[in-house]
Amino acid sequence: MTEFTGRPGEILERLNRLYPALIDLSLDRLQALLARLGHPENRLPPVIHVAGTNGKGSTCATLRALGEAAGWRVHVMTSPHLVDVTERFRIAGELVSEAELVATLEEIERVNDGAPITVFEVLTAAGFVLFARHPAELAIIEVGLGGRCDATNVLTRPAACVITAISCDHEAFLGDTLAAIAMEKAGIIKPGVPVVTGFQQPEVLAVLQAEAERLGAPLACRGLEWTVEPLPASSDEAHGNNGLSGATGLRLTDSLGTLLLPAPSLPGPWQCENAGLAVEALRLSGLKVPDAAWQGVGRVSWPARMQRLHGTLAAMLPAGWELWLDGGHNPGAGDALAGALPGWADAPLHMLVGMKQTKDATGFLGPILPFATGLWAISEPEQHLALRVEDIVRASDGRAQVGPTLARALGEIAAQAVAAGQTRGRVLICGSLYLAGVALRQDGWRAS
């Protein structure tokens, strides 16, 4: 994720030199390119378009799992990637091959013929070309940044739109208030297309409601038009015919009735809402969804979201210790993490924090600092636009120690644990998807 590598990377590096000299917040460049490519964006299977600040990736992963549990072929385009650019494109359930991605990028390079373009616009066009050429029953498209001016917003008639939790992030591009950011995210709303959203701050909800009403788009808000809640393991409903076998599940209720769901396979209390968003989007999409699809909630896989590592990095810790990874990187993600960490109070917790230069380190760290036994500031050499460790220490009010690398910090933690006779403990690497990509690469992970 720190850079584009391999043959696709060589093409993208050439295309990066075509970056427009003047900032243009319209979609004109991409629309012109797509016209020359024969408008592949108009030849996609039914699309669910996903925007928001936090939870987009998990919601897309859940939508994919639901579609595949239904027996459908599912295309998925997400960003950014963690280790390899091919992770951005899943075609009918399989990651795009490097050979097909290279051929597609070379075709786009030829058709573009040196015109100003951004790399994200090229990658978006590549996804549309790939998806138009392979049959599928569903396409899931994640917004890259914002919504209104995001390259993916050339889509004119998705089956449904999802707007996940909105908080402050990318303020330089989206605005410095929640209302301004919400207006950018609301830019994906289309006339008459159902929109699903979760719990939002009042000023965010007001913007989404006003824009949906203006466009005649049915808006389903959690807590108003739909609800989702966890079922305790002892609940009679949790022992019903939904395959839970006594495990904790979810109950979703909307205008169509009540649906019992498996427990989300992704850890973290926030996954209840992400699962609900995905299910509700399919429920309102107009697609004929078989009952088998809902079992997909319990079959979701999504890296760097409260993911436990078991490879090379994890092996540096003593037996009985766990290594976890989460790519959340803004104040909203810090709040979400803080909601999960009380469940880890049974053992020491060391946090290895690395962040991007443009992120609010103080806002991210504030909610999670009370749960840290130890805090380490990380800045890996391969970590794109890494915030200086001195700045992380300052944002932590001096609590953080300098790593400065994952391996060094893990070595120190392991040595301290052995010296203190600590046979149980946890380490959480967090604060940046760029750092998460480095951690996954060092741990030996590859997408599949």
C-alpha cells in the first residue's frame, strides 16, 4: 500500500505524471475517458454504492459475503489497497490477475492518449472496464474520498446507496464541519434510489434527510426506518432457524418485517451497524434476495479491521500473547476502538501507533489512551507520509515511547514481558491503513 509495485505500478507511475496542473473538482476528465472506452460504467450489474467516513470497507465486505451466500457472482471495487493493487478489484469473487489488470491499464493508457488524468480516475475506469466484461449479479463500489466529486460518482443509477458513519476526516478536501462533510458524502444520493444510513450526529442526519427529500430518494435511517440489535446467547430468538445454534446473533427490523441474522464474523461492537447497513441496502435494493443470503453476515473477512495476526510479527511475542491490527485512523475510529477495548481488560495492552501526516493524532489517541498499558510511536521507513514519532509522542501528552519500528517495539515488549513473567498480553497495531499494509507485509499476509 505504501506504493504501487510490479508491472501495474510501472503503468500507474507513468500515468501519475499526467496529474492535472490545475485542481478540477468536476468529473469531466473521467467522463471523457469513459466515453472513449465505450461507457463501461453503464454496462455493470446492479450496483450498491458505498460512501461514509468509517465502516465503508467492512460494509462492502459484508455486502460481498451476502451476495456470495446468495449464490451470486459479485464484483467489488474498494480502496485503498494494503499490500498489492490487485486487492482493489474482485471480479466474480476472485481477485483480478496481475496480467488482466496490466492489460486493462495499458488499454486505458492508450485510449487516454496523454490527457490530464489522476491515478484514482484511471483505477476507477479500470474497475468499470473489468466489471463490464465479466458477468455478475451484483457490483459493490466503494467511494474513494467524499462522494460528490469522487470518481466513482459517475454512476447514475445504482440499485441502492449506503452512507456509513460520518465523522471528521479529510477536512482539507471535504470541509471543516460535520455538515459540510455530510453534504459531500450525500453527493452520491440519486433521484429515486434508496439510501441507507446508520446512526448519525444530528447535523449530519439533517443534511442527509434534506438532500434525500430534495432528490426524492427514499432514506432509511437506523433508529427511524430500521433497527438492528444484538441478541444475547440466551435469547429464544437466537436459537431459531437461522443457524446460530445458541451463538449471539442480530435482529433487524424494518418496514418489510423482522429478520434474524447470525453474529457478525468481524470483531468489534461497531460491526453490528455495518452488518445492518449491508443487509438493509440489499433489502431495499429491489433485487430478489434469497433467504440463504443473510447467513453471509457470519462469513465476512476483511483485513486490518480488528484482525488477529499469526505470522512473522506475531511470533516475536511470547507464548500466550496476541497481536492484533486495526487500520482506523480518525477520531471516529478512535471512539469506536474505545468501545471495544474494555473487553480486553483481562490482560496488559500495548498499542503501537503510527499515523499519516494529515490525520488528527490527538483526536484518534484521546479515546483509547486510558486503555493502554504501554504506548509506542511508530514510523516505518516504507510507511507512506508517516507522521513523525515526535509528533505522536506530543499528541499522547508524552505517554508514548519511541518504537520507532514495529520490530523494535515488539522486541522491547517481548523482553519486558519475559522479565516481568507476564504470560498473557495483547499488542494492537493501529492508527493508519498505511501502517497496516506494512504490518501485513512484514507478517507475511497476502490477499486471496
